[in-house]
Amino acid sequence: MDFEHEGISTIFHWSGGVLSITIVVLLVLVGSVFFVWPCPILWLRYLLIIIFIASIIVGLGYMPIRLEVNNKQITLKRLFGPLEIPINTIVEINQIPKSEINGSIRTFGSGGFFGYLGQFKNNRLGYYTMYATELNNLILIRTNNKIYVFSCTRAKELIKYINSKL
């Protein structure tokens, strides 16, 4: 495949930490159903089970699956529809160390269940949107009005490709 003309596509690699957190949370949610089931208050039992199931569905829906880049846009594939970033809106793209996101506060999203997903904030980056399933290969994409952080195993290749299109 000639990447310079067709683009780049890479799947999200899961770190051991994200995999462990996801398995533990899934076991806790599924196990909680057995503790809730004998509850004599029927509406509370069903409400809690619905919350457990909704947590799993929302986590799966926003979990990043694949990152694709072509001449026009960066596309983050996920079950609830793609997130698309037009290349002509990108102001900066570079690889960042994990230390750049240290001290981040999750304002909305997941802190390890199916990945690090959602809205975060720290002193270095300000408010940013992150989709990462590992924290060792991070790329920062700054657009005209938003900051994104993605995990990417082919970060150098992806950055070189996008810079050639800018």
C-alpha cells in the first residue's frame, strides 16, 4: 500500500492497564446484578440493572476502534459514529509524552473503562478531548478551536503523513 496517496489506518492497541480496568469493571457490573437481584424493591432492582447495562453500552459505543487518515480528514472510528477532523483545520500535530497529560482531571468520560475517553483538563493543555487505549504513544492534534489527544502505535508515520498534507 502506498501511504502517501491512500492514507494511513491503524487500530487502537490496548495497554495492560486499560484491559485490566475494563475487565474488573465489567466483572463488578455483572457481579452487581447478582447482589441487586434479590432486592425486594422491584423498581430499584430494575433501575440499577438498567444503569449497569447502559454503562456497558455507552463505554462500548465510544470506545475507539480505528484511526484513519486520508488526504481530507482524520477519522476516529467508534460504534456510535465516527469523529472526523478535517485536515485543513489542523494547526499543530505532534507526538507528546505521557507527562503532558499528568495532572489531568476528567470532566466527562471514562478514566480507563474501554479506554481514556472524553473531556479532560490540565494546566498544560487546557481543555482537551482524549481517545486513548494506551498512554505511551500519544499524539496531540490542535485545530482552530479544539485540542485532541489520541493514542496511536504509528504516531511518527501518521504525523509525517499529515504534515505532508498541511
